[in-house]
Amino acid sequence: MSSSDKFQADALGASDTIELPCRDVWLIPAFGNVGVVNCGDEGLVIFDIAQPAFEKKIFNDIRKFTDKPVKYLIFSHGHFDHAFGFRVFLKEIEEKGWKKPQIIAHENCIKRFEKYKMMDGHQNFINSQQFAALTQKGVRRVVFPETSLDPTIIIRDNENYSFKLGSFTFELYPEWGETDDAIWMYLPEKKVIFSGDLIISHYPNVGNPYKVQRYPKHWALAMERMLQKKAEYLIPGHGALIEGPENIKECLTITAEAMHFVHDEVVKRLNQGKWFEELYHEMLEIYPKKFEKSKWLRPVYGCYRFAIHAVYRLYHGWYNSGNPTDLFPSKSADIANELLKIAGSNSEDRYFEHAKKLFEDGKLQLALHILDVIIKGTDTQNKEMLLRSYSLKRKILKKQANLETSFIVKNILNNGAIQIKNKIKEIKKS
């Protein structure tokens, strides 16, 4: 099983619920993970609640080891896979006449829920793209913004919060990382960290090509604050339980170091007056081998290439080439037509043969650029050339997808291949 396939299996809830060796703390794997602290007769504290597709699984798993009510529900952040799987719990509360739990979240989580309501159509579209491999397995719409559960206790930036329930103390720390509304929790009596998506057992999801800004430097500092706890267990937002002080130290240390590295090296090159293309390819060349080999930084979901973009757009505007030609570019189809004109008679054949040669030489990305000149510029009457070009492009995308390890990258490439397959059908019918 590839690392990306492993992520998909974990996302679909393939792992079993476990009680941590320290007792009274449970990890329920889903999309994403749920942490439960059983405070005896005082009730339950739940850290994250996954997404609606897994709410029955989570509920049933919890009710296998306790019938106590939920007293606190904490959102590590407002993403759909951590804050929307609560409806079955609310139904139980209503049926049994229990008091509703306190809902704890970062102040920016409220703004996130409002944004989801405003951008519902867009969010549904980009999530269907990003999680295409999952939607094909029955997980359809992933965000229902009209059903968000608003917090009753709000944690503000730079203001830590703690509370007690039974014999346990719950320490909550606001951060920025994958989002600007992150919270992680420490349970000192059991030496357990609940990290949310600040830790996802592989390279941080920073620089996601579909989503808004993420924060590598803040992420690194959050890891360093977690290190101070000297925890013995860490429940990540996705992935398996991390056990043992040395494992946790290694995970947090190298993740912090990787985030410092990508941030500081991009900033250094910005200060040298370098534009994105030069900066990006330099960054690819200097990626340290120890990061590349680390089991904690595998590019299973996020990846280093995404992180370069994240830092760059944090500090830079949309004009990113330094070439005035790119300030207000012509339509790519018009550019392609002019290039075909310059090549003269049989230009499509020449471009296609060159793209085919690049493909055979293993220069897949260059081949795609050349094929796009044909696809965007070829007269729609030239069906044969369009079919050949689309077919080769689809073949290249599928090969690239097989070479990639990142779940997001695979989805982007496979989505493109599916769209081309549909386009080929349309051309054949016309």
C-alpha cells in the first residue's frame, strides 16, 4: 500500500479505536481523529468530532466504553473534518434531557463558520476536487455550514485557557498553523497532547493549492511550545497515536525545523530580490536530505513544494514573475494560436511529435506544456489532432499521478485525467 493510499484508508476510518496505556484516554480514528477523556461520573471531554460521515461510528465507539454525557467539546479548528460530526450527540442529549456541553473554540473559528456559509458553493466545489478519491467512495458533500455548532467558550489569540473536570486538568493553547483558529490541548495528569492538525503524522498541510493562507513560522513555534510539555503520548489530527517521549520529541523537533527552514529560506531569497520561478527551483535543490528521509515529513498529504508557495504568498503579491509581459497576459488560447502560426504548415504535427519525444524521454511536465499549445490553439475542426493530444495528455497525467505520493497532488492530476476523458467523449460525439 502506497503512503497516499494509506492516508486514504486512514481517512475512511480503517483503524480501530484504542484506549491509551495511560488509561481513561481514547483515540477514535476517523476523518479526522477524535480524542476522548473519560472523567468518570463527571462525564466526557471530547477533542474534535470529525465530519458528519463518521458521526455514527464515533458515537457508537464511545458508547461501547461509557454511557456518560459529553460535558465539553473542543474544536482544534473549524475544518469540516474536525468540527461537524456532532448531530448524533445532540440528538442523544435532547432525548435524555441532558444539559448541552460547553463548546470551546478559537475566536477565529466563528469567522470561519461564517465564511463557510458565505462561500458554500465554492467550498463544496474545491472540497469535491481536493477529496475526489474519497467522494468516489461515498463521502459526498463534506461541509454543511448551516449546521455549524457555535462555541460557548471562546479562546482568543495569545490567551491560554484551562479548566478542570473530575481529577483532570485541561490546558488549551491557541495557535496559527494550518489555520488561524487552531487550538491544541495538554492533559498533564496523563501527559497527553491532543494536537489537531498541527501534527498529521507526515508533512504539514501548509500551502494547500486549493485553500487560503497557512502559517509555517507560527507552526514551528507551536511545535516548540508542545516540546516543553515532555509528553508521553500525542494524538494527531490524522494518523496513528504517537507514543514515547523520544518519538514525540523527534516528531515535534523535525517538524519545527522543517517549517523554520522553508520559511527562512524563502524569506532570504525574497530579500535578495528573487522572483518566484528562480526562488522555487532553488528551494527544490537545497531541500535537506534529513527532511526527505524523515518518517514524520513524508509528502503523503501536504508537501515541501506546497510549503514554498505558502511562504511566498504570505509576503508577496500576485505579480510574481518580474516580467511585465505577465502583468496583464493575453488569453492562453490566443498565445497558442500565434505559436502555431509561427511554426507554419503542419505545426500541430510538429508540436505533437515534439511532445511525444519529451514524454518518451521522461520530461513529462515539458510535454504537457507543449501539448497545451495544440489543445488550446488547434482549430476545433481538427478532431483527430485534438483526440491524439488529449489522449497523450491524459496518459501523462495518469503517469504523473502514479509517481506522486501526496494525496492532494494525486487528486489534482487524476481530476485532470477524468476531465480529459469526458472531453474526448464530447469530441467523438460532435
